[in-house]
Amino acid sequence: MPWLRLRVTTPRDGADAAEDRLRGAGAITVSLLPAAAATVLEPRPGAAPLWDSVHVEALFPVDCDLSPLRGLGAESDFVADQDWSEAWRKDHGPLRFGRLLVLPKDDHAPPPGDAVTIRLDPGLAFGTGTHPTTAMCLNWLARTPLTDVQVLDVGCGSGILAIAAARLGAAGVVAVDHDAQARQATRDNARTNGIDLTVLDDLTAVPAEFDVAIANIVSNTLCQMADVLTRHARTVVLSGILPYQVDEVVAAYPGVRFDPPEISDGWAMLVGVRHEF
């Protein structure tokens, strides 16, 4: 089945609003990319370069009602369905994050002896490790001791972060996503990796308190979820942030003491601990 792709080109300050409209109209995936003609703004000393122009791309079922998007000025084309695992293997191959190795689901080559492996079929859910926002989270998980740690993955997508936490020794993992395809991808991938996960559709159904909440979403959603994330977790790992959005996200979490942001390929990740801990 083909998919309808919409692309909105916007100044960086309009990216969040464009993403909200696309998701609100039923987009199954949304990606932020530097516009082909974008220039890199001169950053302040020590800051990361910023895109001045952003492509916001979204995939929709071909029969989706797009009337809510009138006036958005989106370009459109069609994307053929494909074997996502084969495309991933062709373009990227195995991905290494410290001691963590991420492979396509049907890649059965023996891994290096020291590797903790994940075999993954992303389907239409976000998360293979190829995007910098996911890669930073995976590297953080791989270098962080997780024994006896309870982990909450918010916006789990393909389940890659939740599964990585479990494979790296977390004592318990709960994954949350409002999207049914993401929840199914997470369950399928967990089963492939022999992982027992609790997968929920709403943060209000999440029990108890966690040691770590990891959320690889977008900055405006991270800001909106600040209260609930800090109620649920001692440490928050926040990704999906453009560098110019860091100050806004930090300000939304006044009870959290953040380390300096980690920057990779034009994206930022924040790690912080609630003040009382």
C-alpha cells in the first residue's frame, strides 16, 4: 500500500506548530529535517549550529481526510510501501552504541561476543537508532548502570529504547505510546527479543514511580508533559529537541537539575535529576 507524504517547509520557529497540525490530522509519522537550501546560523560561542529552515515531513494513509490542513501550504507525493528491514540493512547495516548492537529482525549473523543485541523491525513506528535523537538515548542507556533500575519509555515508537533498557539489565520497563501502531510494533519487537514489557496507551495508567523516564518526542510535547514526567521519575532523559529549544525545555522543568545538553547532528538531549534527590 502506498503512503501519502506531505512536506511543509517552515522557518525554524514554525516547526512545532506545523508538526502539531500534521499529527492532529492523523499523520502516522512526522520527521524534522534541514531544508535542502537551509543555511546554518552562526551560533553563540559553545552553542550548536541551528537550521534557519526546516522540512516537516509526514506520512498519511492515502484515504486520510486532510481537510484540516487547508492553507498549510504542504507539498505532496506518494511513497511506495517497502520492506523496511531490507531498506534499513541496505542503507545502514548493524548499528553500534557502546556495548549495544542494533540489527534488523532477520539478521542472524553472530554478533561480537561482547555485544548486547537488539533485533528490530520498526514497521511504521519511529525508532531504529539511525536518527540522532534516538542514537543519543541509546548511547546514554548503554553507558548507564541499569541494574535494579525501573525505566519508563514515553512515546516508545518501535520500542527500541524500552527494549534496550531491558536488554541492558533494567529491573522493570514500562512503554507508553498513544499510537496503536507504535504499541503493536513495541510488543512485536519485545517478543522477538524475548523481553517482557508492559505497554500502555496513556500516561495516566502508569503505576508507581520510576528511577528513569526517557522521552524521545518533540520539545513542545516535552514541555507539556513536564509535570507528569517529574511526578513519575527521579531522572529524566529528554530528546527530540532542537538546540534553540533547550532553554525553553529546561524552563518547563523548574524542579530538575539538568546537565549541559548533549548535541549531535543538530539535535539536543537533556538529562536531569529532580532537586530533592
